[in-house]
Amino acid sequence: MRRLARASAALAALCLGLAAHAADGPTLARVRETGVIVIGYRPASLPFSYLDAQLRPTGYSVELCERVIAAVREKLDLPDLEVRRVEVASATRMPLVINGTLDMECGITTHTAERARSQAFSLTIFVAETRLLARASDRVQSLADLRGRPVASTIGTTSIQHLAKVNEQQSLGIRILGGLDDPEGFQLLRSGRAAAFLMDDVVLRSLLAQQGPGADDYRLSDQALTIEPYAIGLRKGDPQFKALVDEVLAGLYRSGEIHAIYRRWFESPLPSQGLNLKLPMSAAFRRVIANPTDSPDPEKYR
């Protein structure tokens, strides 16, 4: 009888464990088993994700992911949860989410309908617009102003995809130059190899802020070419983990704490950098905070 009771207890424990894993979903189940959660970061994408003076990832997106990690620790009762940080680039970030290497991609990634076919995304965490950056003396306002000239963007981004699409549709004859990351794309403009650099406005403002007085040599176009809703990249097919991530973000939005977080990264001197983007929160992101959404449709943010 005692053996039967022990076997029944073991079976019940096994069933409870399987039920817990099923309730967790694949990401949380793996984190529970391994005691490790893996995030991707960008090393030089101020203020979203960059390395501080101690070479540790920091930034706006990283802080939001850290809030999620705190919730995971509490939910799984894993106070010693290990956080493994993996450096990613524009070209590697999404493949590493898709193949399961990363649990969260904590950098700068636009949520699009095309990308959503192969991975999931959190609620929107920022709304950017793409613009052209050129030398102030060139007075560039649109891609049509760059007909037949070289234009830079960053490999693996929606910006370079838009550039290629418009170039073909309007037969502009633009020679497209791709940087491996945003600083390299900007360097193509600085060196004179490109007449302009097409990228998200917040990225361009960050790059300019790092130029000091030299920033006055450049000007952003008044016209925005596209709208870019940023989100945390997640593995597809795991609604339980997405629900946890979204609830953490929605909680920050409901409480208003997101405003203090935003001010820390966009309207204050950046830790270990001293740069201040002085970028007020956009009306589009204020609407997201009031009514959280994970829509990839740019029209939802106009």
C-alpha cells in the first residue's frame, strides 16, 4: 500500500509539473528548467540599447526588458535567475529570435506585418519616423531630391527596404549603400560616400548628438517617410510569454511610470554618455500609452 501511495504521489507530482509547464508556455517552461533567460542587446543604439562604462547593456529598451525579467523571477519563484546577454546587430537580431536563441530582443526593432509572420512582438514601446539626414547645404527633403546619387541606410532595417522600394517604383537611379549598423551608415554620409542617410529620426538625432558642434553641419528632412512602431521581439507561438511581457508594459503605462522612464532616456543626460537628446514624447506614443496596442499598421499611429 505504501508503494502504491508513493507511486500515486509521484504520478500526481508529475501531472502537476506537466500542467505547470503547459500553463507556462515554452519560453517560461524552458526558463524554469534551465534557470536562464536570454536577451539580445545592441551595443551602440543610444538611447535604446548600448554599453555603459562597465560594458554592461543599458538603455530604454533594456530597462523595459529588465522589468519583464523581474516579473519572470517573481512568477517562477527564481530569485537567482541568470540573465544571459547576447550582442545582436540589425542583420542578426530577428534570426536569433526566430531560431529560439533569444527570449527577448531588447534593441530597436520595428513591428511590421511581414516580420510578424515569423516572430511575435510586444505592445508598442516607441513610435519613430524615418527621415533623411544630409549636409545642411544640400537642402535635401525627399528621395526625389537624391535622384542618381548614392544614399546610405542600415542593412536589415525597414529603412533600407523602403529605400529600395521607392527607388524602384520611381526609377530614381539611387545607388544604395548599406552600413552594417547605424554608426557605419552615418559614417558613409560623413565620409562623403553617400549624399544622405535614411534612418529612423530618433536614431539620427542620437547620432547627431554624439557629433558635438559638428552636428550643425547636418539637417534632418522635415518630411517623414514612414512610421515605425518599435516593440520587443519575442518567439512566435508562445502567447503565455507574450501576455506576461504585455502585462508588464501595460502596467507601466497604466501607472504612468513610463513617463519617468522615458524622461530618463530621452530628456536627461544618458548614463555614462552625458548626451541629452532633449526629445519630448511624441503624440503618437502618448496615444499608445493611453490605449496600448501591438498593431504593426502604421495608420494606427497617425
